[in-house]
Amino acid sequence: MRHGLIAIASVALLSGCGPHAPNPYPQAAQTRFEASCPRDSEVCTCTWDELTRTLTYEEYEAALERFRETGNMDPRITHARTVCIERHPS
């Protein structure tokens, strides 16, 4: 019985360590993203995946708006891109 409880607790803890499911984004957002970062690029595909798992669509749109207004990119977007460049060196 005790080993069963330990196994259940371990699974519960480890399930929180995996990647989050992607947040829902409209297809139009992905189409706009792919206009400047093509789908056939591993870095671009990875970046889109990281962004949708890290930011909600509303956060993503707000980050893009701030970038247009101030020229400052949201650190979460920069981080996602950096992670993907490191994963997929050219």
C-alpha cells in the first residue's frame, strides 16, 4: 500500500514538469507569424510552439502591440526564440 501511494505521488509531481499544452490561437495569428518566419524552418516551428505554450493569445497580441509602440520585445518571446535557436543550430 505504501509503495502505491509513493508511486501515485511521484506521478502527480512529474506530471507538472512536462510541457504545457498549447494555448488556443486563431489560425490568422499563425498565418501572420509564418509570413515572417516560415513553417519549413525548424527554428520558426519551434518558436511558434514555444510561444503558444508560454503565452496566451491575448498576452501574445499585447506583446506585439508593445513592440510596435516601443520597439521593446517581450522577454518571453525573446526567450522562446533563443531556446529554439539553441535547439536547432544551423
